[in-house]
Amino acid sequence: MKIVHLIWAFPVGGTETMLVELVNRQCLNARITLIIINNYYNIQLVNKISKEVKIVKLNRPSRSINPFYILQLWFVLILSRANVVHCHNENLCKLLPGLKKKTSLTVHAISFIPKYFKYYYKVFAISKSVRDFILRESGINAKLIYNGIDTSAIKAKQNFDFECFKIVQISRLDHYIKGQDVLIKSLKYVVFNLDIKNIQLDFIGGGPSLEYLKGLVTSNHLEDYVCFRGEIEKSSIYNTICDYNLLVQPSLHEGFGLTIIEGMVARVPVLVSNVDGPIEIIQSGKFGSYFNSGDIVNCALKIKEIIEKYSFYASIYRLDMIREYAITNFNISATADNYLNEYLD
């Protein structure tokens, strides 16, 4: 089978990180081409893609209307003789007239524009909440295929003792979506209102909110408690998540949440906001803790509770149950196989 994956750009993000894992698994059973249309891509992330995957960078300037790039795209598509063109942005259908029977779309978030969904032969959703959104907005009954990660590459936590309680947040730094500002303000409440001083918060990732969030840390006198680690290699993250006592995902909007699964596999307790994707992953509290999205005090009190009752939250029996659930349901091998089966159906 010959499969083309098509995406506008390739920055460091959940969609792109998942796509690296996906094409690296699919190329074991199919001929894979990845086309990145715009001249905006993270070269370190691109370099993580297997040499068995053909990568085509069209280097189109963002918002360019030059028809040369469309002709270039079609030239690559014709040469690829693709059985499937798998799109990862909903409006890519505008570039693919006449190819509907070959096209698939993965909808990665509920903020996508539903008017384009009908132009695809098959539509996939990464979570139940995204599937419900697609059905509600377009009437299309999308196929649910959970995103997956390489669960075997993640080091599991062994030592649960701590002097300083270490929290990690791994995401693109975009506080309007990911809610990092909520977490910083919650930490202020933990430190100065709840008088918990033996605590450290690390942010891993880069993005447009970096300077704003640094300023927020300074204005709230949290310089001794917060560190911005920047963008870190995925392999390094997989080896060091286990060094933390808690992973927090404070998203205001989130269709899924791969980093939550990474924490679960690493046997690190997770605390998430109760928005659709994250709350689905932890099954409304069965496999993790949650707080009311955007609620600074509620988040702070949950952190305090986890610290005070850490022997429960970090019990080996509980964390092994959570780890097994995550490995069973969110393994990239299953994700890749599910897509290949759907292409053939």
C-alpha cells in the first residue's frame, strides 16, 4: 500500500509528534510519503522520521497564492501513485479536487472547521469528544482511533521519595489553549497561601507564550519555584518524566493529550483539567486526578491533596494499573494498525 500523509506545517506539537510515531510504524508495512507544504517545520522533529519514509518539503511561504506550489504538490502525488492521501488539516481538501475517494482526514481537535469534513472519504477522530463534535457539527459518524505513543521507550518511575515535590508540564507554550498561566497562578496559591515551599515546577516546551509566562512568574515572585526547560528531545523526556512526582496538564482546550499518557506510562501521577480530551483519557478520575478547568484555587487544592496523600496517589498497585491501561489503549503500534485496517476497509 502507498500512503501519503499531508500537512501544512510541521512545528513541535502534539499532532506532529504523533505523526512522526505513526509514519515510523506504518513504513514497516507500507510505502509512506510525508508532504509538508509550508516552509515552517522543526528540523529536529523531521530528523526523527525514519529513512524509510520519503519526506517532501514544498517550502511554500505561508498564505502564498502562487499556483506553483499546488502544481508541485500534484506532481508529487502523481509520482507517488498513492492509494490513500491522509490529511491532518481539514482545509487541505481545497488542494485535492477529484481525489475524494482516496482522501482521509484525522480531526485532531474540536476547534477544527467542520464545513470541510464532508469533502473526505473517511474521517477519523482522536477521541470520543472529537467524534461527538464531528457528528454534532457535520452529521458524519467518524471512526475513533486513539493517538498512540511508543510506550516501550518510556522509563518507569521507581523511587517515590522526595524532599522537593517536582511537578512537570509538557506542552507547547500557548496559554490560551494549554492554560500554563492557570498553573503558575495555582502554584502561587500553593506557595504563598497554602505555605508549601518544598515545590518545583518545570515547563518543558517552547511557544509563543514563553515571554508572557516568564513575566507572570516574575510578577508573582515565583522565580525560585519555576524553571523553563525549553524544547527537549523526546527520548530525553521519556527518560526523565519518571524523575517528577506529578505531571499536570491544565489545558483550557484539548482534543486529546499525549503527554498525559506519557506520564501514566512513566508511573507518574497525573492531574488534568476537566476538559474533553484529558478527562476522557483518565476516565473521569479512575486513572488520574482532575480539577475544574481555569479554576486556580481548585487546581492548587488538588496539588496540596496529592502532596499530602502521596502514599495513596503513588502506590505501586495504583500506578501499575494506570500504566497497564495506558499501554493497552494508547500504543502507537495499535494506532498504526488501526489506520492501515481502515484504509483497506
